[in-house]
Amino acid sequence: MKAMMLWEPGRMELVDLPLRALGPGEVLLKVEACSICGSDLEGYHGQHPKMTLPRVMGHEVASTVVQVGPEVECLSVGDRVAGMGSLACGQCPPCQAGKRDRCASPLSPGFTAHGAYAEYVVGRAQGCTPIPDDVSFTEAAVAQPAGIANHAVSTRAAVCPGEVLLIQGCGPIGLSAMMLAKLRGATVISTDIVDYRCDLARGMGADLVLNAHRDNVREAALDLTSGRGVDKAIECVGGDQDETIPEAVACVRGGGLVVVVGSFAADRATLPVIDFKFSEKTVTGSQSMPEGYGPIFDLIRSGKLDLAQLVSHRLPLEEVDHGLKMMDTKAENVIKVVIEP
Ligand SMILES: [Zn+2]
Ligand SMILES: [Zn+2]
């Protein structure tokens, strides 16, 4: 099968890989759509803390089951599925004892096992979620960033009707968080430092959109809330910067909440500790999507959440590195690139 191999940082090549035999609980998936994620970009630059090279990346995947391994009962050939779970390593003591479901060091496709920038990928049946008939492969591929936003908005921030939110970042997760917070009845201020992303947030329904490098976000937040400050802030920027967390803390009201979703390149961020302490503000994190794909699929099916508008480009397998470079430089007004092998 064809796959895009990342041999070393910055060097990708289309290669031919043999299909391997399936182990217990595993399924062979024909990749229908796989969206490029910010963590692929970190991997491409050799900066992802967990990714090992050489590697076929790609994890935001929607696929069709084409073969099932031994002991697979929950899926059949022809099923349409999102995600692919993690694989048993086959080498740790539990795996050696035949208890692969208790693997001590599971492999993550796209990071520590080969992923979905390929014609086929091996997944774990129990890590695959069936896609409803009326949700497209493309929508299912971008449902993962929306699911990550949903965990932050619905569980970690528990956004309620009438609240005012600051959502930093208008990438796929920030835009999804904005749409989900609006669906829960909140008023949303969205920020970014790239104008086309600000325009997109405006078009997608944010109540107020600011360029964080040009506009005074704190003043605008206070203006909108009669001097009180926003109820909650959700940080969806991450990367190599130390601006968003101090800004979020400065914008939330006394007793307010800051939820950090972004993946940071360095393990530190400035906290305006005096304000934080005296105003009894809370900073917390949000990781992954324990609620799964279900809530997002339901919103897509009901017509309330249009994720197709996050997809700016569709590219063939051979152009994964072109997609990564576009994301790197924010060229061609890129938001989400979906690879269709
Ligand atoms: Zn991802
Ligand atoms: Zn194992």
C-alpha cells in the first residue's frame, strides 16, 4: 500500500509498505479521509514529545473497515468508522500473557505506530466509533478537533446560557469551541492574530472578534460586561507563546475560570499571580475527548453544527507535506486540510 513516510524532520516520501497480518482485536481500515492536526506539524518538525521516527503520521481519520482480525465482534467489513484507538504493543508482560487489552505500553497510530497518511491503517476495533449514515467521511475526520472543543466547552468549562466567554484562537478547535459555546447560549468574544481567521470567526457567528495583537482584548471584554470581566476563558492557541494565559486571567471576572486546551511547546507560562490570588480565579486544563464522537455526530445530524466550513483544503495522499507547509505558514487561508488517499 502507498503511505507517506516521515523519515526525519522535514523529509517525507511516498513509499510502498506491506500490509501486516492483524492481531486479536485489530481491524484493517481503508482510509477515506484524514485531517492534518497541529500535532502532525510538531512531528514534522521533530518537536512532538511522543512521536518516534520514521513514522507514517495521521490520526484524525475516517475510514471503512475492510478486514477484521481474530476476536473482533463489535465491527464488520464495510462499517464506516471514526478514530482507531491504540494498539497493543505485543511485547510487554500482559501482552505476552495473552492479555492484550491490558497492554502496559499501548502504541498510538500516527505517533508510535504507523498512522493514516496511507491507503490503509491498522486500528483497534474497540477504539473505532461507527459513523452515522448521514455524517460524511470528511465531517467525521474533522469531528475530532470538535470533540476536543466539546470536552472543554461542555465538561471542563460547563458553559451555561447567558455567560460571556473569551475564546482565544480561531483555528479548528477554537472555532469549534466558539460554535459549541454559542449553541449553549453563551455570548462569545473570539480572538486570533491572523486576519483571515478572525473573518472566518465573524462569518461563523462569534459575537465580537478581535485581533489580539492590534486590539485591546481586556478593554473590550470589560466594555462588553459592564466592567465585570468575562465569566470564562477558553485558551485554544498553545504553541510557542506566553501571551494567552496572562490575557485570559486578566479578562475573566473575580471567581472566573480559565480552561487551557492549547498544546504548549514549553512547560511554562506566566501567571499574573496577584490578580489570580486576590480575585479567586481558577485555571484548569482540558485534555482529549472522553465524551467521544457521539455528541458531535448528534449535533451534525441535527443540522446545528456545520463542520464542513472548517475544511479549507482537500488534498491527495502525495500532498501531505504540501498541506503541512501550508499550515506552517498559514498560507492560502488554511484552516483544516483533509487528506483523501
Ligand atoms: Zn490531533
Ligand atoms: Zn503490550
